[in-house]
Amino acid sequence: MNRAVERLRLELRETLADELAGVYLTGSLALGGFDQASSDVDVLVATVGVLPQATLDRLAGLHAALKAAGGWTARLEVVYLPLATLRRYDPADTGRYPIAAGDRDFALGGQAQSWVLDRWIAREHGLAVAGPAPRTLIDPIGPEALRAAVRSLLLGFWAGQLDGPPPAWLRPRNYQAFAVLSMCRALYTLEHGEVVAKPVAAAWAGRRLDPPWPDLVARALRWRADERPDDAALPETLRLVADAVARARAAG
């Protein structure tokens, strides 16, 4: 994994040159909940300004090569944000920024309020691979902003998974584990106003939630790297999502 991150750093230094402002490890690796069998390597890249099309084309080629190389380089999930955008979340910002991940093609995507959570993780726990300390680039984010971001995520994306037939992407056990552990972390943030690693949130949920949820949480920890589909378990997973969505509505 270290070699994959170092390869990315060297490639970005060549591809972005003076536009590169910083490279930071975030996500579960920064929070301390990293699982080698299932976790991706989340990376935030700060750029001096909005990248021109020629640079975006070079980045697309770079990430296609990383994806083709397989191994840890194919598990790099990278988001690129200009310094001015990274500083704070602006709901009026309709810009589209580069996103690269091993399971999908390089593309431009718009921000959502949930990116506040990613900024908080980067600011408070991010590991600098290149550039200044991340807290110098991102304004402080308070507990209420984190709670609002979680409510937005639950009432938006996750509530949308409850409409119509069960979503096909949630059939594999590892994605059901992702959903269950995401609910644990969301509920923890709603109560405590901070973001913790998914295993920490799962341990809290196992003590805090009433049956049958503790058993479901324990199963999710076992299923993080299990890619087999499990349609029989999916309804219970979606019931937990529905419960978390209802709690978010009540909290709002």
C-alpha cells in the first residue's frame, strides 16, 4: 500500500507540477478503522486552482493506468479539490471536480453536503503525504455542521435506497456490511457530533441499539470482505437503513 501511495505521489508531482498543493490520506486509514481485506485507500488531493481540460485528460490517463495495474493502486480513491473550494463547503458551489476510484471510471462530480464529513476527517485526522498540514487548508467544522451533513446523507441518498425494489448494488454481503456500518457511524455522529471509525461506531451501536440490531452489526463486521450475494439478509439490512432514516427525521 505504501508503494501504491508513493507511486501516486510521484505521478501527481509530474502530472500536476505547480498545480499540486497537497496530498492527504483520509477515510478509514486516517481514522484508524482500516481493514486490509476490504478498505479502499481514500486520498484527497488539493490543487492550487481549477484544473484545465488538458490536465484533466492527463489525470484520466494516469488513473486508467493505476486501475489497470491492479493491487493497491486499483484501490486508490482520489478526490481533487482546489484550495478555495477545499477551505469550506459552499452549497452554492455547482462546480464539478475530478473523482477517481478503482471501481468506476475517472469523472467529474459535484459536491454534496456530505462532503463536510470528508473535510472534517481530512482536517482532524488526515495524513500528509505532500504539502502543509491539512488543518491549515480547511476551516474548523463544528458538531452541528457534522450532524446536518449526516441528516442530509440519510434523508437524501440512503432514503432513496428505500424507494421501489431493493437496490441491486446492495445484494453482495460486503455492500450490506458497508450499509450497516455506515448507519452505525451516522447514528454515532448524530448523537455525539463527531466522526469515528466504523469499527468504533459498530462497538458503540452494539451497546446502544436495541435488538435485533446488535446481531446485525456483529454480522456486518464479519461480512466486510465477503462478496457473495445474500438476498435473504437484504430486507433486514434495509430495515436498519429505514430505522436510521427515521431517527434522522426525528433529529431534524
